[in-house]
Amino acid sequence: MLRCAVLTRVNPPAVFSTELRLALAPASTYRELTARKATGSWLVAFERPAFTALLIGALVAIASTGRVALGLVSSLTVCWSFVPALQMVAGAIVIASSRSRSSPMPRALALLFAGHVPWSLWTLVAAAWVASVPFVTEGQLGLSLLVPAAWTAYIVFAFCRTVLGVTARGAALRTAAHQAIVWTIAGTYVFLTTGMWPRLLGALGR
């Protein structure tokens, strides 16, 4: 009976995907995944980023027009592909910093990207929120980012501890570096593409 309970705890029902398990119990799930010693490939490493870009493109199309058109989704997917791209860049930098990692770069990137649930869930909720609520301010959306950001940091920390095999201090430093890279690049992109720079100069009287 005890053995059955232990097995049930270690191996959740099949209906729970790897991504959901990583979101809820990242440390134990990453340990299980790294124990499989799969090598992975660059094709596998790009699967989840490509899906993420497609998901964002579809949801932005729905939020802005209320429909899904192939041409619109395709163009929006290309426009928003920078999001998974910068995640890959940040992930590659963090992964390369560890010589004790248990997986090669493609496999490690795939494992890191498997922890996408917080941001994918936020994208779904935000799209539904914008589409159903007449007035959603940028400030409200900005505050809501704190939830997936903190959740993702928790997953990245577990990734660094298990997949990269670093100490708790090393994992904390790498998690902070990963988040700093992502938010700096994303913030710069938004700042430059939304016309905030001219408005800031105008506010300063220049």
C-alpha cells in the first residue's frame, strides 16, 4: 500500500502533461526528466519556442479582431517571435555558464522551455481579459505580469539546481541573470517600438 502511494506521488496521472507537472513541481519533475538521459536535438529544442510564437500570434489575433485568420495569425506569429527568441538567448547564456550540467545544450534548452506554462497561461488569460473587458489599462496588465514572472523564476531556479547541477547560490544568481536578460531585452524592445522614447524626450522638454 505504501509503495502504491509513493508511486502515485512520483508518477502523476497521465492526464498531467510534462509542462503542467513542471509548473507545479519543477524540482522533482526535472530530476525525473534528466534521469532519462535523452540527448535531444536542435529540432526538438525549437519545437516549444515555435509553438509559443504561434500561440501568441493566435491569441493576439483573437484579442484584437475576435477571429482567427491564417494570414493575420501568420504575420502576428512572425512579429511576436522575438518573445521565444529572446527566451532562447537568455536560456542559452545561462546554460552555457554551467560545466556541470547533465544535458547537452539542445536538450537543456528543451527542458527549460518546457516550463512555459506560467507565461502561456498568462497569455490566454490576458487575451480573454482584453477581449471581454472594455477598458483594460496598461498598468493593470503590467501588474498582472508579476504572477507569471515570479512563477517562472521558481521554475528556472529548479532547472538550474537539477539540470545544470549548480548550488543554491549558483541557481539564484543564474535565475536572476536569466530574468534580467529577458526583462532588459523585452523592455528595450517595447520602449523603442511603442514610441515611448519620443514621448519621454517631449516630457523632458527636448
